[in-house]
Amino acid sequence: MTLNEVTISRAILEEQHQAIIDYLEMDAAVVGGGPSGLACAALLGEKGVKCALIEKKLSIGGGMWGGGMMFPRIVVQDEARRLLDRFGITYREFEPGYYVAKSVETVSKLTAAACDAGVEFFNLTTVEDVMIRGDGRVGGLVINWTPVDMAGLHVDPLTVACTCTVDATGHDAMVARMIERKGGRLQVKGESFMWAERAESQILDHTREVFPGLFVTGMAANAVAGECRMGPIFGGMLLSGERAADLVAARLGR
Ligand code: 48H
Ligand code: FE2
């Protein structure tokens, strides 16, 4: 078989072009591919929700790759162990109630689960604004290529429509902050001090619809609420992603 370079180029361009067009309208957009966003997207996909995950970086995984201070292991507590099992992530019990997993395996298996569930990934894509029309809901996202943002180029973005948006952008709660900055009725209090027990026990309460059409999960949920941080324990991230998926699915009537 002879290989044609132009056919290779055409395959990539046509497939990705079609994917972008297919996702100009979707049920749910998850912004951010860290642990909470990945878990949320995977579980939404499993529920049959048309869902895309938009990640500004080249790689998916957010803050989980680095584990704790670049030791690529994460700790998960009892309450979230069933999610490690659900995604086929291996772990070791360190002490009763403390399970240790490998960062790379955890990111990879969450990502694989989302792929298997039909989630579409748009990496290297930055959400730079939201669309809010007369109904006062977040009805879409304004996106651009990350390198455009990095280079400071003046290139106008494109817009995709989504019934529900999940802010899974981590510590910065970027989507919520965009709404706050433009005068929407939403206050991002900013995260508080390290207190793992408190941060992990409160995160599910903070995982909610904070503005019509906008749900927050993971570290973004605690940042909006002014809640504590927890360090490299990730059970709350997975459980929060699951909660966000349940809330979005309920909103969509699934
Ligand atoms: C597209 C964007 C944009 C944008 C950001 O930080 P993350 O890993 O987020 P979580 O909440 O799933 O997990 C938090 C966890 O990693 C962590 O930091 C913990 C537990 N910290 C505790 C502590 O005490 O420090 O992932 C967020 C993702 C990243 O991949 C970003 O690149 C991405 O969101 N992102 N994607 N458009 N505008 N902003
Ligand atoms: Fe962090």
C-alpha cells in the first residue's frame, strides 16, 4: 500500500471539522479535564448525555498528574473507594480508610472511561467567555484556540451552545469568575486555607448550580463557596464530579 500525505491531512481535517460541527450544540459542556471534570464527563456520557470536555491544555488530567509535590500518587478516602473500583483504578490500602493510587493510571482510566462513554474531547481549546441571552441562563461557551490566547493574537472566538455547563476549571473557577467579572449575580469567594477534613466533607454541598445553567464541581466548587483546600486527596474530586453529573442529568431529564 502506498501512503498519500494529502489523504492523511484530509482525514484529520475532515474528521475534526465534523466533530466541531457536531458539537456546536450539545446537552452538556464540561470545562476542564482534571479529575472532577473527567469523572463528571465519563458519568454523563454513560447516562447518554451528549457531552464534550473542553480543555485548554494539550493534555487532559489537570492537577492530578503531579500527585503531591511531584510524587505521582494520590490518596482517596473510604467514601470514594467505590469510584476507583467503578473506573477500574488499582489502589493499595495504606492505612484503614486511606487508599493510594497512581496518578498516571487514575488520569488514564478516567479518560478511557469518558472516551468509552462517547464523550468528545476538545483539547488545546480555551473557554474565554460565556453566552447569556435574554433568559439569563448560561446557554453557550465562547471558545478559542489556546495558542491564540498564549500569543496574545487578536482573533475572534467561536461560540458553541450547551444546555448545561460544568465549571471544572479547578482553583481558579474560571467560568464562574467570567460571570462575576461581567456583573452576573454570582460571587466567587475564593478558596480558603488547607483543612482536608473540612474541604472534603463540604465539597458535595458546594457542588451545585451556582448560576442558571452553570454547575460547579471539584476545586472550583470550593473556590466559589470560599471553602478550604484539601491537598492531594482526590476522593472529593471524584465524588463531586459524580454529583455534578447527577445534577446535570436531572436537569436534562435523564
Ligand atoms: C478550558 C480550562 C480553563 C479554560 C482551566 O485543576 P484541575 O485538576 O481541577 P479539579 O477541580 O478537577 O481538581 C483539582 C485538583 O487537581 C487539585 O488541584 C486539588 C485537589 N488541589 C487541592 C489543593 O489543596 O491544592 O483541572 C482543571 C482543568 C485544567 O486542566 C485546566 O487546564 C483547565 O481545567 N482549564 N480549560 N478553558 N478557561 N481554565
Ligand atoms: Fe490543587
